[in-house]
Amino acid sequence: MSSGGLSLARRAVEALRRTPRWQKRLVIVTVGVGTLTYACQDNQVLQINDGTGKKKVVIIGTGWAGASFLRNIDTSLYDVHVVSPRNYFTFTPLLPSVTCGTVEARSIVEPIRNIVRKKGGAFRFWEAECYKIDPNNKKIHCRSDNGTNIDGNGEFVVDYDYLIVTVGARPNTFNTPGVVENCHFLKEVEDAQKIRKSVMKCFERASLPNLTEEERKKNLHFVIIGGGPTGVEFAAELHDFVNEDLAKLYPDVKKYANISVIEAGDHILTMFDKRITHFAEDKFKRDGIHLKTNFKVVKVSDKAITMTNAATGEIAVPYGMAVWSTGIGTRPIIMDFMKQVGQENRRVLATDEWLRVHGCDDVYALGDCATITQRKVMEDVAAIFRVADKDNSGTLTVKKIKNVLGDIYERYPQVELYLKTNQMKDFHDLLKDSDGSAIKESKELDIEEFKKALDRVDSQVKMLPATAQVASQEGAYLANCFNRLNYCEENPEGPLRIRGTGRHRFKPFRYRHLGQFAPLGGEQTAAHLPGDWIHVGHSTQWLWYSVYASKQFSWRTRMLVVSDWGRRFIFGRDSSSL
């Protein structure tokens, strides 16, 4: 090295020695932060943790399943991270009420940070959308619209120890031409607000001068495609809005208002008891809501809805506004993930009874994006009977059969439901009548006949419904498992393993059906509650009010919803298009 170079080095060393200590520390910190920032941008992996060595739990989505999990998880035990394109939870059962101003949009949303701000422990939230899951490297790829990194594209990667997938589903259009471009959906708060604006615009257009009678009828023809709970409830809300509020504000055009419900099946509300279905259809006919059953929509243009029927053939119906509510479809991220884990050609992710995704470790899926794979009943029933029939007689007494069924019911709750409602109802009644009778309990039954009957269960088992009730219970169940993970490692509580030794750590998830409501307008609601209790009328509407108010996530939203209902009773619904 030249003398000039040495002199320069000496001057640098002397300058460093004369530098105050606080400035040296500032330089070191600045360089360190800059290096870390560069490394994060280069690798695009956020490995943030709270420094305690806790396992990192990453939740994708803030719907019913994600919010329920977040509400029940003990954040002091885990480093919890949430990634979602929206920073709030929506009470979706009240979305039809938002479309007509019965309830305001902000009354049914709860900010995610409000849910966990009173909890201890680490918690982080990123408003971004997860577009790829990498289970092999335990990372998720996310994209934010805010564009906060150096490149400005808002993309980042988050690593995880446990991943909770709760991204929900999207509307299923069945690839019908024109649906996305011309129809409204009713899955998000934004959808409800758009529908509300569209309803008011239809009435304002119909009130313009120089319109023909046919043009006014077209503008005020509201079409709901899909006769499920959401479509029926929206039709009922819209009917009340038009007849109770808008008829007073638009007296000149109220006679042109028309509401139609198009359903591809024979009836609406097919998931309810037939008594409710028939009552709903009769009420809609009395109210003037036109039901078009057995009609399949094949195309939607900006002017007309084209549908087919075996009797009438293809017809085109002009409309002013259309709402598509025919079921749910799979999100692109879930379709890509299913290919990675070997679940191609499925509609939703398959999980076991502990909500673990088949084909990968430490990934759980809840809510509408997943379904529990029900084990085939007959795969395990044979082993259970071999234990009960020790002498290989081929018969068992009614008492022993009841003991066997207790074990079967615990593992397969769908068997009990099937016994009560299908071809085996006589068999179920026989077992029930034997309670307390030693003579009846000593009667012997043929095992093979019982096996054949149970074999029919396998072909009748259906997936759990894609409802808020199921998703909420799954979230609470999984959070409870995580909270007791360490304890149950040493003290397993689940059933004995059929294909191995030992026990599973936790009892499998069991859905408990708490009933369902179907608001039908005119302050009348149909309810199908446990115990096959069915009631329709005004009193059930007040039960609906109390249940939906109590199920809100906070006292803030509870008070807002109740006050909205009270405001509607006193002043009517707001007709502004805001």
C-alpha cells in the first residue's frame, strides 16, 4: 500500500477515535438497520417475532372462522399474525338488512384490532391478500395494495409455524355468461352498499319524465337468482322496503315495482324443513313476489335475463337490477394450494376431523374454503363389533348394541342423525323403546343386518353446510386445541386410534347444530330449532332479533344494531343512495 493510502487510513482511525461514543452507536445502529432492511427486501421474508421463542401462528382471512379463532386463541402463548385484505369482521347474516337500510353497514363490522386489543401477548395485522401458500417451506406470499416496500409493489413473504387458512369462498357463477358484468353479489359489505345504491337508482330512473310504461316496468323489475336463505331473505327485505317506505316516496311509480325469485330447483329453501318451504312459498305468493322455480339462467345481458324451462323453453326477461345468489365457489388461492397437496378435482380443501389439511403438516383449514372428510363408517364398525361379539355368535343383545352405538355415535355423529330420520328409524325406535326394560334389552339382533343398514349411511353422509355457524364453531374449537396443546401432549383426551397405538391429543371436531332462521318479511320469521321444533310467525321474529343481537362480536355493534332496528321502527328506512 502507498504512503498516501497509509496516511489516509491513519487519519480515518484518528477521526474515529475523536468521535463521541453516542455518534459511534448511532452509526452502528443505522448500518445494522440498513443491512437488515436490505436483507428483508432481498429475500422478501418477514421473520418478525416477539423475541420469546413462541411458535408463530399465521391466520389468513378475517371471516367467521378466522375471527372466531382469533377471538378465542390465547395470544400470550403464541406469536399471532393475521393477513387479510380487510381489517374488519363482518356479521354476514345481516347483510340483506344492509341492502335496504334496515341496518347500517358500520353497525355490523368489527375492526380486527378491536377484537384482540384487550388480549395480552404478541399480535400483528397486515392488510394484504395472500396469493400463494408454500407448505414445503412454511411461507405464504402476500400482496398489499398500499405498495409499502422499496419496489412499490407491496409484495412480501411471511413464514409460519402453524398456518390457519380461513379465506372463505367466492360466489359461484357456474360460468354463466354475463353474470360478473351485470349482476350484484351479496357476500361482502361493499356488495350490500352497491345493491342499496342500485335500488335507489332504479326508482330514480323510473321517476324520470318521458319514459314509457314498459321502460318504467323494466327499471323497477328486481330479480334475485337463487332461492337459498340469502336470496329469500333479500327478496323479503326488498319487498318490505318497497311497500313500507319507497311506496310513500315514489307514489307515481310504485305500481310498477316487481320482485322475482328464480330458482333452478323445484322449491326455495330446500335446506329447511318442508313445512317452512311451503309456508315461505305461500307467503311470497300472497305478498306478490313472483317465484319462478325449475328455471335455469343461461345468460345475463345488460337488458335481459335469459332462462330455460322444460315447459316454456328459453325466455328472456327484462330487468332493472339483478342479484346473483346461487352458492359458493373456490377461490384461486385454494385451487392452487389443492394442486400442491394432491387434492386436485375437488371443490374445497379436504381436512381430517381435527381440521388438519390432508397432504401437508401444520396447516389447518376452516370455514367455507374447507370441509371435513368424513371417515367411512364401515371401515371401523367391523372392528368395534369384533370386540363386542367375543364369542363369534353373529348376534348381539339390544343392550350390547346400544353400548356399541354409544362408541359409534361419538366418532360418527352423522350415524345418529341418519338413524333418526331415514330408513333405520324403526331400528332406532326399537332401541329407544327398550330403555328400562330388561326383557327388551335381552333380545338378540343379527349383526350382519345391522351392518348392512349402517352401510347405507356411507352413501348418505353429506358435508357440513357452508354457514357462519359451522365456521364459528370450527374457529372456537381449533383455538381451544391450541390453548391446551402442551397439556394434551401429556394427557391426550381424544379417542383411541383405530389404525395405530395410543390416543389422539384432542377430541375430533363435532358440529353442534343450534338451529336456523329464515326471515320472510312482514315481521315474520321461520325457525327450525333443535329437537325438530319449527315455528313461524311474529313471535319468532322477536326471537330472531334477540339471537342476532346477542351473537354480535362486541357491545358496540350490539348497541348499534339494536338502535338501527329502533330507528327503523320509528322513522322508517333511509332512502338515500349513500
